[in-house]
Amino acid sequence: MRAALRSLAVMLAVAVAPAGAQPVPCDECTRGDALIDLYSLIDVRAVAPALAEVVLSDPLTSEEYATLVDLRRRTPALARIGALSDADVALVAAALCHTNQGACLTNTTRALRCIADRCTVALPDDARVDVVAWPENCNRYVSRKRSQRLGLGFDWGTGYQRSKYPNDGYAWSLGIEARLRIAGRIGAVARVDRSSGRDEAIDTDGNGTDNVSTGLVTRFSALAGPSFFLDFVPFEDLVRSVRLDLLGGYLATRSQADEAGPAAGADLAFQLSIVRLGLRVVQGFGGASDATMVLAHLGFLIGSGPEFDESSDCGGKTAERSSRIALSLAVPLGGYGVTGKLGFLATGLGFEAYYHVLSRFDLAARADLMLYPGDERDRVIHQALLFGVRFDHTKGKRGRSTRTGFFSTLMIGQTHAAALEDSTAGTGPIADLSLAWGGFSDEGAGYFRLHARFGLHENTDYRAIFLSSGLELRLDPRKWRN
């Protein structure tokens, strides 16, 4: 009797199990399977659970649309859904869900129709913002070009020099360089430079002019060392990069005796395409321990650029590079020193760096050199280093990728005056206020700028008003979008 009952229980279990484990067969499912085979959609079955779980708004939000776009990118077969009619899409959904009714069918059908771009998407309020919310580390400006491993360039520089021989502190230089990209961000550089500067102005008869010649301070240096890419970002068809060179070698003062010896330095430069600008510092040792040079330089370099993936989709090597830094070349166009000790401002050269903190607020740094040629007296050269803040008054204009407007800066720092004699319009702390107008975008800016600069302590007679123009390049446009 017990054996008969066990046999009956086994027969009932076998009869009931298939009915509960298998889906209900349907005609739509069979026709959907045929479409999947016909259009080679077999890979879509792997993402069927994800399609069934998606609940989509009407219209789609940017986040929902981004999810579908990413799903389509990871499963290329989904692109063929666009070849199906809405009725056929419903059949494919039935095949994927193994049923012709229920939430799975509803969600999958809508997801497939939206993947085929047959759904309405809600546009962002800001027209500058992409519909798809791309990941933060996604760089869509990837270039398809590679640079040669070897590079050759030259540059012109101007700035400050120190020597044990009398000099006015001003220097200019010409140099050539050769570069080699070794691997990734690492390379090597070798360069030869010639720099020169005037002797110290000495007035023996009190007529305001230099009438004693102590000789120029002319130097040659041969330096080499490793080079590192700190940052690089593709910029449309070009590439922007920031590179640091660590230099070591030999420095000799050819115009004077006994000022030669080993030297070390560093060079930090920004490059856009073949144009390169930056700041170089070189210090001598041993017999050249009194030799120091700080030079802002502008030049050209062909080859030895950064190497990166040629793929244009997200996830390449360059997608991780990002920076809130912007660099600017500023050229004083002329002005006037509001004191008899300065007079007309002829020209100069300046470099600026900005760090983007908030939508309307940036940290700023500036280094510049300005020449007051004088009339019946010797010229005065002011070299300044300043730090401060910038307030951008254009960010409130929404809906435009480019715009015109104003920004203002407040900076304080130190100026060094190379002059015939010390004066109350010379070396000391200074402040600089400016107002600029120009065109701005996420990529950069171009502007004209009015400055008011004045001394703060022993140089209170240093008061100058001048006009300058500037060209600003922002290393990563994504960080400057607000």
C-alpha cells in the first residue's frame, strides 16, 4: 500500500512540474523569435532582463535617454531595431518576455521603441547642455592624430636675470630645443640658449642718463633632462598640453670673466598645436652661483606631442585628463605712468593663469614686464608678479555657447623696477584693478582690458593706467561649463 502511494506521488510530481516551469506558449512569441533570427537580433536576448526592468517617463528624461543610449552602445545589435515596424517591435518584445501580456511586455516594448528613437525626449532648460548626460570623465573631443616621437623647436624669452656684475636686471633670450617622447607622459629634452641683458645704469653727472659702460651680461647655457606631460586635452583638431621640464647642465657668462659652472632649472609651459608659451627658471652653481634667470618665453615646437587613443568614444586614455586651469597671453598696448618719474608706457609682455572655482569666480596669477622708455631721462623697466581673483560678469547669460561681456580682477603683488636710481615709483608692493570686455566661450576668451596699477608702500608714486589685450585658452572646456 505504501509503495503504491509513493508511485502515485511521483507520477503527480512529474505531471505538475513541466506545467509550472515552462512559460505559456503564444503565437506572438513564435513570430517574434522568427524576427529575431531574420534580423540577427540574437544578442538582444542577453539584455532582455534590463529592458524588462526599465520604467520610462513620457517624455523621456535626459537620464533615461542616456541609459538607453549607453545600452545601445554596449549592444550594437539593438541598432537594428530601427528597421522594424512598431507591430514587429511588439512581437520581438513578446519573444523576449515569453508572453503576450504583462508588465514585462509593456516595459520591453516601450524600451525597444525608444531605443529606435521613436520616443519624445525632454530637452534641458539650458540649450548649451547636451540631451545625453555624458559621464563626467567622458571626453568627446578626442583627436585622431598622433604626434611624431621626435620634436624640434625654438623660443624667444624675456624676463629677469641676476649676476655678480653690474646689470639692470632685465634679460632676453633665444633658444633651440630637441625633444623625444619616450613613453606615455614621459619624454626628454635638450636645449641651448643665448641670453643677454644691459649693464647697470650709472649716472655720474646727474643728467638722468647712463654714461658709464660696465658691459653687457651675455650668457650661453646647455641644458637637458626629463620632461613630463602634466595634462593634455584634445581641442577640436588640435591638442592642448601642459609640460614640465627638469633641466640640468652648464651655464657660462661669455661677456664677463669667472661666472661659469653647472646649472639646474625647470620649465613649465603650455602648448596649443605648435605654439608654446611658459616660464623657465635657471640657477647656476659653483662659479655661476650668482647667475639666476627667470624668463617668460614664447615659441614653436613641431613634433614630440602627447600620445593618446585614436578612438573617439568615451573611455579612451584622454577621457581621464581634465583641468580647471586656463592660461592667457596678455600684451600691454600702451598707457601712462601718472607721475613724472615714469611717463609714457610703451609696451610689454604678460602671462596669466586662472583656476576655475565657481561659476563666476576664478583664482588668478599674473607675471608681466612693462617698459617706460622715458624722454629726457633713462628708461624704467617694471617686472611684476601678482595674485588675486577674477569675477566673471557674463555667466548669467544662458542659452548661448558664445557670448560677450565683462570681467573684473583684483590683484596684489610685488614689482621690481630696473631704473637708473631708486625712487618712490620703483620697487615695492602693488595692487592692480582691471575691467575687461570681450568674447567668451567654454574654450577660451579674447578681450581688451583697462588696468589701474598703484604702489602700496614706499613706492606710492607708482601710479599707472594702461590698456592691454589678451587671449585665453581653457585646458578642458567641460570644467568651464556652468
